Amino acid sequence: MSNVTKRVLIYRLGSLGDTVIALPAFHLVARAFPCAERRLLTNFPVNEKAPPAADILANSDLMHGYFRYAVGTRNPRELLSVWRQLIGWRPQVLIYMGPPRGIQSARRDATFFRLCGIRRLIGVPLTADMQQNRWEGATQSLEPEASRLVRNLSELGDADLEAPENWSLHLTPEEHARAAEALQPAGGRPILAVSVGTKVQSKDWGRENWRTLLAALATLYPDYALTLSGSPEEGEASEFAAAAWRAASAGPVLNLCGQLNPRESAAAFARARLFIGHDSGPMHLAAAVQTPCVAVFSARNKPRVWFPYGKQHRVIYHQVECWGCNLETCIVEKKKCIASITVEEVLTEVRAVLNAVPHHEPVR
């Protein structure tokens, strides 16, 4: 199969978190088609804070090129442009990793890709089971999205989500060196990595909560250094929260917002004892390099679907009656799911993780 297939098109939309949780699927495709040129059909970022998929997968050898379009477009000229690009490249196989948008939508997508001359389509979710995250009785919870993606590609083999190497970004020595340089002011102290930002209002735990949390952590862990990561726009909110750490501890504070690209940030997270943050792209980056996470989740999504993958993480999620709303902005209920999470709850989980996992070996 892999010896005769020369060009494989992978369809995956989204930004940082969506790309990272698809890493086991990308690795599976690379193993199935090791000699093929693999290109990703993806979208332009929909938010200025969101990095494109190419920034996350660069240097990894998981992808060799990209086609991009504006997500949700119905503009005939834009669609014709995409069609022409794909026709010109002549992919032989499509790997479908699009979001579940209903069977009719999947059928339309399949028709489009066949009109692009692609004969073999893998993973197109044409059944309700492929569209949904299964209920897993053993855990009494829903299947993670990473698991649904690789299940739909099962004809390619076993993705083994438990194997750390299948989450690897293949970070380069240069990326590790850049992270080490950025972390040098920590002076060799153990590091708590924190990201207070989020693109979505309904996921935001609140500036005052983060400030109170960091004050408590500074008192509990005076020998630690604090790093703050995120987009340049999140630098001010990070400084607001970090002021409480500075008032309570002499431990260094490194505000790295906007200073490192996503892959360099992953290399920095790999050196941290713990990551603390929202349901966010940085959280998924930290999980990918096997750094334990304490994640503060709203209930806009159903539980476990988008939790960081792995048993070493702690997630605080309050399942209120309006859970699964999928709202980006919550006004009526005033974000009661995430607003009801207390600083003490987060502190309890941080202490449990640091007591149980004092150190880890990062995945590169």
C-alpha cells in the first residue's frame, strides 16, 4: 500500500489544540504511508491568537505541505481555487479528520473530494457511530476526541494512544535550545508553567482567581520558578496574575507570552514539573510532551472529550445542568460552571500532582 501511494491528503481543521490532539492520528498516517508526500488541507486561523497548524507541525516530518482555505466559506471562487490546487497535486488517498458536522455534511465533503479525483477516502464519518464520541462503560464517560479520530482510521492500524511517542512533536535540538535559553533566568529551580489565557469567554476562569491562586502557590512552593505562556495579547493578564507571586515569593517569574512559538513553548513545558491552565492549546501542548496538567474546564463541552490525554492529569470540571452548551460566550448563566470552581479546589489538585509526580521524562 505505502509503496505505490505517492500523495496523501489529510483533511483537518482547527488551530493549536485541534492539531495537537490529532497527533496520534498524524503518526498513524505517517506509519501507514511512510514513502508518500503528505499534505494537510486546513483552514486559515479564525482568531488572531490562534497559530496555524503549520506552526505546530513544522520540522516534525509528519507533514510535507499545506493547502489552506477560509473555514465555512461558500464562496464559489475560493472553493474553485481549492479544487484546482488539489486537482493539480493529484492526491491518491484522502485521510478525513474533519470535525463531526453531521452525516449529510460528511457526504458533501466526500463528493467534493471525489470530484478532486481522489479515489480512496479513509475516515469519512458516514455513520452515526463515526460522528459521535462513544460512551465507555469502563470509565463511565465519553470517549476522548483523539480516540474517536484514530478509531475512524482503524483500517490503517493501531494508533496506541497510551504510547508517549505517538504524541511526539519531534522537537528539534534548536527548539529545545531556544526553550533552555528562555528558561535560563529560572536558575535551575523547578518550574511551574501557567497559562491564564483563552480565546473563548466561556472558558475563562477569571483574572482574580488566577491572581489568588498564584499568591497561594508562591507561598506553598517558594523554591519554584513561575513561567507564564500565551499569545502576546495575553501578556498583560499574565502580568496581573504574576504580581501576586512576586509579592509572596522571591522565586523568579518569566513572562514568556509572545516570546516563544508553539513548538518552543512545548519544549519549555517539557522542562516544567507541572502545567496549570484552562482548556486551551497550551494545555494540550503540555500534555503532548508528557508534563502533568491541572486543567480548569468550563462545561461548554461534554466531559472528557477534550480533556488532556493521559492518566497523570487532573481536571476540574463542574457538570451543571446546562453542560454541553457549546457556547463561546455565556451571559445568561454567567459562566456558572467554571465560575463555581474555587481556588482551593485547584490548589488541592496541584498539591496532589506535585506530591505524586515530582519529576518526569519529557517526550521530544
